[in-house]
Amino acid sequence: MKRTLLDAIEERPLLGDGAMGTQLMIAGLEQGNSGEVWNLTHPERVLAIQRRYVEAGSECLLTNTFGGSRIMLNRHSHADDAAAINAAAVAIAREAFGGRDGYVIGDIGPFGGLMEPYGEFTEAQVLDSFREQAKALVEAGADAVIIETQTSLEELRLGLMAAREAGAACVIGSMAYDVTLDGSTFRTMMGVDPERAAAFMQEHGADIVALNCGTGMDMARARDAVLRYLQMTDLPIMAQPNAGQPKLVNMKVVYDETPAEMVTGVVPLLQAGASIIGGCCGSTPDHIRAFREAMDHFQTAKAL
Ligand SMILES: [Zn+2]
């Protein structure tokens, strides 16, 4: 039997994947449409993207289910397809490994709104939505579930709870930080700093603490986050920063950090103690290929 994800990262760091959203756009998804529905309508396009990541060296793939919760899908009139969309996504990611060992991480993104008393959703609605998604991902065979791009501890707690209840073999909590205006530090949009987040995730049953996306969170800032997590927890850490800053070019958001630029941050991240490294918005199979080379060199040098 294949080793579990948690066993595998005890032995050596693993390489994650790059962005899905920006790749779906390149494959023809129109702004504002649901990329998750493609798991049912255009599975071959999702598969092609994930195959490119595997060919580049990814050992962990996040399922194409960032917006795959009932609440998110309801905005595209696909709420009742939630279970099928998530199950299909796990099968597609598994197929992308083509029989190779690899870890399918079921992806749960934010529900995309605010809970009472600030917003219209009750805690019960959000929890039910996460429960349904987590259950579908786990039952379809996901090796782990990640609750990602989180900014609020209240929402994160519900996601972690749903993943635990679904029986996920590994639960990952992942925060999105923004660098403050004066550039001195970073915290989530809801004001959560990494120390608080790490302690909270550990307390609420995460097996891996992570960060992804965010504003201004380049590879160097991601390394700072890893070091700050380590002051609060001994859980393994995963980091998936964006490929630089988003810029608006011809009314399109582009991320302009090249693979050669971004890869300079890989070894410092590994040295800081990250166990899984990947990329978020704007990162491509070329970024992941560069990461692969850097990680392989790092491992070989360490073994000598
Ligand atoms: Zn992102």
C-alpha cells in the first residue's frame, strides 16, 4: 500500500502543483463562470492541466474544487451537482497521476460570503455546505482535504470540522495573508496573524498548517510565515505563494513572477522547514518544473 501523505513528508519534502484558476482561463473558461462545473462538462480539459503538473514533477495535486461547495455552486445554479462535481474532481486528479504514486488533496475554498451577524449565511448553512463537500471528496478517495485561502478563523474552524468529520486521513488548514501597507508584517484580511492561525489550526485538528495566495506574499514572505508558524506548532507546513503580484494588463489580471525568479525562493523555504511547496495564483507547469529541479538538487546535496 502507498504510504500516507503524512508518512511521506516525514521522509522528504513533496512538491505540490501550481495554479488551477489561471490555467482554466487559458483553457477557455470565461471570467465569472464556474471552473468546477468543468469536472463534469469538460473533464478532459481539467485532466490536461493536471497532467502537465504531474509531468512537471508535482507529487500532490489539489482537486479542481476551490469553488465546489454548495453555496459557491449555487451562484452558478449547480448546487445539486456539488457531490458529483467533487467526486469527479478526485477521479480526474487521480487519473492525472497515471498510475504513479501521488497524493490527491481535496480542495475546499472559502464559501465566498460572510456569516451572520455580518452577512446573510448562518453558521449551520456554511457547515452543511463544507460537510457535503468534504464527504464527497473523502468518499471519492482523496488522500487529504485542504481548507484553503482562509482569512477568518470562524470559517476555517467549520472547514476543519467538516474535514475531520468526513474522516479525511489528513486535514490541512491554509491561510491567505496580505502584507500590511507599511510592509512591516502580514495578516489575513480579517486581521489574523500567522502565530494565532498556527495555534488555532493545531487546536482545531489540522495535521498540516499552510499558507497560500494572499497579497504581497512572495516566496520570501512565505518563508517568514513558515518560521512564524514554527514558533507556535511542530506540525508540518505547506506553502503555496502566488507567482508575484497581480497586475492589471489590458483589463486582465496577470502574475509576472517568472519561474526563474520564483525558484530562488524554493531552497530557503525548504531550509526554513516547509514540507510541501507549491504555487498559487499565476504559477504554471513551468514554475513547478523549476521547483522540481531545485528540490531535487537540494535533496541530492543533503544526501551527500
Ligand atoms: Zn491564489
